[in-house]
Amino acid sequence: MAEETQLVTTESEEVTPVQNGKPTISVKVYAPFKVYFEGNAYSLSAVNATGPFDILPRHHNFLCMLVPCTIRIKDTKGEEKLIKAHRALMQVKADRVVVFMDV
């Protein structure tokens, strides 16, 4: 069965991608010479100085440094990707999450 991607518009006219009836976020986790993950996901979990947190679709804009942790990404195929992070910068903006590793 092929995955179906749709776009949903909220009251503020922001567009959120939807796959299989669930809203998604675009995620890219990479270092200078390697891409660890790039694609759509339902959620992302990590840890910063204040503790563990989750990023879900329609999350507010967010910028933080991650402490050493395991980044957990629940992708649209139902799999959970685990990526060890030692030093990383995370930016969340408009349903897009970018994690710069080894900074």
C-alpha cells in the first residue's frame, strides 16, 4: 500500500504535512560528513539541559543544545530510529526539525 501525503492548513495558514491520516514533521539529523536521518516522522525525542522532551507536529519554534543522549525518531514506517548524540544543536521551525551533530 502506497503512503499518501496530504497537506492540512491550520487557522494561522501554516501547512502541516499528513501521512496515513497523521500529522508529520520533517526531520534531518546530520554531521559535517554524514546524514543520520532525513525524512518525515511522527515524533522526535531528545534531552537538553532542562531534561527530556518530545517534538510533535505543530510544535512551537524552538532552539537548544542537546546534552549527550539518544535521539529517538518515530518515522512514518512505524520504525524507531535511535541516534547517539554527544554535542548537537536542534532547531524546530514550522514542522521542520534540524539537528546539527558534532558542533
